Amino acid sequence: MLLPDKKTIDRLLRHYRAQERVVLQRPGDLSTRRRFEDTAYTLCVLMGERTAREAVHAAERYVGTGSRVPRKTLESLPGA
């Protein structure tokens, strides 16, 4: 099985987290949400997972950050 480059996954994970914060600040901004969803999809594909949550957890384990990254979830957003 081919594994993705750890630096790429780390960069993508940081990008995902930054976009997550923006979406939480501006939940009605559709272009921001679309970019966030695109990043989540890319993580899903690279990590071989079906959901963004699973992909993020897999990426964190893969690059060695575990769950030390504090995060708010998008579950509380309307339509999420």
C-alpha cells in the first residue's frame, strides 16, 4: 500500500484546522465552507477514510499529532 507524504498530510491537516476556524466564525459563507469541504474530501481520499472526522483522526495519528490539537466541532452549526 502506498502511503501519502507526511509533510503533505501535515500541511493539509494544518490547512483543514485553519479553515475549520474560519467556517466556525462565518458559518454562512458558502465559498469558505466549500473550500473547507474540498480540503476535508482531500484528507478522506489521502487517508482512505469515509468521513472527514475519521480522516482527520487518521491524519493526526499518521503525522504523530494525536488528538493534542484543540478543536471545536462543526456539529453545532446549522446544516452541518
